[in-house]
Amino acid sequence: MLVAVQIFIILAAIVLGARLGSIAIGFAGGFGVLLLGLIGTPVSKDDIPFDVIGIIMSVIAAISAMQRAGGMDYLVHLAERVLRSRPKQITILAPIVTYLMTLLAGTGHTAFSTLPVIVEVAKEGKVRPSRPLSIAVVASQVAICASPISAAVVFLASTLEPLGISYLGILGVVIPATFLAIFPTALIANMLGKPLEKDPVYLSRVEKGLVNPPKKAADYVPTKAAKLSLIVFLVAIVLVMAYATAISEQVGLITNPALPRNEAIMSLMLATATIIVLIAKIPAGEILNTQVFKSGMSACVCVLGVAWLGTTIINAHLKDIEHFSSGVLQRWPWMLAIVLFFAAALLYSQAATAKALIPAALAIGVSPLTALAAFPAVSALFILPTYPTLLAAVEMDDTGSTQIGSYVFNHPFLIPGALNIAISVALCYLFGGIIL
């Protein structure tokens, strides 16, 4: 009876959070933890992923400073030049751009700034916008699993390094696997939906004057501060990778480091924000008003509430879960990817999903290689059409081609997303077997 009540509380919290949207997903997660505690479920602060939240906050601080200095506008300008160079190939170019931006920034929220450009270039090339938008949003989510500074990757590295897989080894497997998965997925996405000129919804909106003509590229001259802020941020990413590699047990250039990897990433990102504020001479208080800062801090609250909720219930029944899952995962280890896939849709965060389930999977005998190969499945945030970048893509497409169906799950992101993750997992198995 208690288990049924616990499951009801979790599902109710998730549904409530999804209905309220945005930061309320984290609020509802915390509300669910409160209810679990009131019915006798053990609740602990140790279940809160403070390390994950700290990394997200520090990375967002650096990116927000870069955005206020103009570096994000400069990065989007460079991306726009790439997209407009070949408007007919927008379905392939768009996910490459959003993937690389997330890879560098460690957050998928950078995709917000490129979505309007994707829509305009798609209309310019007479391409159905839902095609590039669907795979671009998915690519921005999956790239979290390949970013050197994302909380999900850093957590996975801390979990797998004691088992013999280094931080650099993880990146060496996941980066090529997730990047190469873009191309077959983009080809399939380019076949989905009717051509724009034959879409009755689009034609109807054109007749009603609801579709704006494609906008020309705006004249943009980057400032010196914008260029410098982007350079500083990119250098910081390189330093993070170099230091994390140097202190790893496999490389061992620095033994017994006084500054562990997580702490190094957080302090370096905060230092990067400081340097950007100094060289760009920007008011620090204005950083709080940037779109990246607001979205990033909202993500922190979501991770806090949802991850705490998920980890609390898993730890409460860990022995039962291990007993039930051990035989299944030992016989069919690839099932871990499916578990992570559906868990991510509920936990709403790559890092939260990895933290909640991967240690438990390793504890019941799943091999480190299998855990690494299944890792991209934690990016299935597109199953429920409630994620901010997904909703933004729907809202920005004035052609009406990117729509959420009446059955909720029949939206244009589901097929490209599931396919991309399936290919990424398969390639991770392949590359992992060769590299590791």
C-alpha cells in the first residue's frame, strides 16, 4: 500500500510540474519530496545533487557574463553565417550548430538564440521548418552528454574513473558517437512531414497573413568585448579538459591534487566570469537579467526538485530495485539504455537521470562500458513536449509545421529524438569496444 502511495505522489508531482511548466517543475519535485517525507519515506539532504547544481550554476555564470559582454551574440552571428551559407541544407547544418554550441557551453539553453535563425533560414530555403527544428532541438539535448563541462559528463567521469574509464576516454567515445548520429537522423528528419508548399496548415496560415516573410540577416559588427569574452570562455573550456585529464588516475600527471575536478570546474568558471566582467567592463548586476542566467538558474531549481524526488524514491527501494533488475540487466544489459530513456522523460535532466540510475546499475553488475554506451539515453527530454527549447521551437515556427498533436506524444521531435539516441547508443558500444 505504501509503495502505491509513493508512486502516486511521484506521478502526481511530475504531472503537476509538467502542467505548470518552467521552474515549477522543480517546485513540484520539492513538493513531492515533502509529501514522501510526511508518509514516512526517508528523506536526506545527501540525495540532493549539490555537485551537479554547483557545476550548472558556475557554468551558467560564465556564459551569462559572456552573453552580457556580447559574446553570445557574436557566437550566434557566426552560427547564422554558417546556416545562411546553405539554406537548402538547413536540416543538416542546424543540428550541427546547436550540437557544437551546447558542446562548448555545457548547456542546451544556448539553442534558444539559434531557433529563430533556423526558422528564417528554413523559410528562405523553402524547407519545412519542423524538419531542422526537430533535430536541432534534439542535438542540443544529446550534446550535453558530450560536453566537457556539463554536469552530467563530470558526474559520469567521477563514477567510471574508479572502474577504469577515464574522463578523456569518456569524451573520446561519446563525442564522435553523438556527433555522427546527427547525420543519419537529419536525413530521416528531412523526410518527415509534407513539403512546405503542400502543407495545408502552412497554406492556410499564408492566406490569413500569419506567416511573416523570411528576414534578411541583420547587419552586425561584433565589439572587441564580445570577441574577447568568447575567447576567454573557450580558453577556459580547454583548461578544464587539460586539468581534468592531468589529474585523472589513468594519466596521473598530477597526483593527489589539492583542487579536485568538480571544484576545479566550478572555480574556473567563476574565475572566467570575473575575467569577462573585468575585460569587458560590464556592470555585474546586469548579468542577472540575461536570458541565459534566468534559464540556467531555473534549470538548477528543476534539478534540485526533480533529482531529489527521484533519488529519494530510488534509495528508499534500492534493494528491491537491485533484486528485480539484476537478472534482467545482466541478461540484457542494453535494457539500461531503455530504462534511462524513459527515466529522463520524468526526471527532466541529463545529470539528474545519470545520478539517480547509473550508480544503481553499476552496483547490480552492469559493466562500465555498458553504462557509458547507454549514457546518451539520459537525453530523452523530448518525449513529453514540455521542455523549454522544444516549446520555444513550436512557438517560433509561424508556418505551423512544428505542432504538438492532440495526443501529446505525436509531435515532430519524438521520431528524430528516439532515432538519434538509438544510433548514439549503438555507436558508443562500437567506439567503446575499440577505444577502451
